[in-house]
Amino acid sequence: MDQIKNLSNQHSDKLPYLYLSGALIAAFNTFCRPDYNFIVYLYMFYIWKFMGDNEEIQSKQKLSSFFILIYSLFIDIIYSIYWGSKWGSLEKDYESTLHSFIIFLSWIGIILKIVIAVMIGVLDWNNIKSSLPEKLKEKLNNENFKEFNDEEKP
């Protein structure tokens, strides 16, 4: 876990560029699917890059965008599994090749979302944890999650 924290801290300044990479992948995905990821990534880029003036608003927006990212990750996984099986059975023509390429880019986008979510989760763990319901906070304070909790470390 410490390696992930160190890696995330070292590369935290590159996080906005991961958002732009995700936006580029999402832009290609719009050829065959109505993709909301383009807007999500551009908004997250805006939050991290240009909203540094007001820390409180930026913190709330970062938290909201993190949960939107997690939610959209599940939607993308379901989409890629469902349509990947449907489009894979098409005849091999231009349309099928384009659909296969979009499914491939969707899986690349899913991997990128996981990397981004882990980085944000590590970098902003205290904000994320403070926004969770009380029951879940209690569960996170158990022995199994002590390594995630910075306040309880000696």
C-alpha cells in the first residue's frame, strides 16, 4: 500500500493529463456509442487544473467527481461486456471492425479509470472517508483497514 501511496504522490501532478487521455479515448468512443465520459473527463480536468482558487469548492467537486467516476466505471464495464459479446458476432466488415475497435478502447478506458480512481482514492482518502456514512466509517476503522487510516498510525 505504501508503494501505491508513494507512486500516487510522485505522479499527482500528472493526474490532469490522465484526464485528457481519458477524454481523447472517450472522443473516439463517440463514433459508435453515446459516450458521456468525454464530458466527465473534461470536467475533472477543469476541477484539478483551474479550480485551485477556492479550496473548499474544489474539494467538494473533487469528491463528487470521484463518485461519478466510480459509478461510470461500473456502467462502462457492463456496457463493454454486453456490447462486446453482441458486436463480436457480427460479420467481418467495416462496421464490425469499428465496433471492435470501440470495445477495445472502452476496455483501455476502463483500465485508465481504475488507475485514476486508485490515485484519487489514495491522494484524497481523508476527504472520501469523511463523506461516507457513519456505519461504513466504523467498519473502516476496524483492524482490517488500519493501513488505510492515517490518523491511527503511530
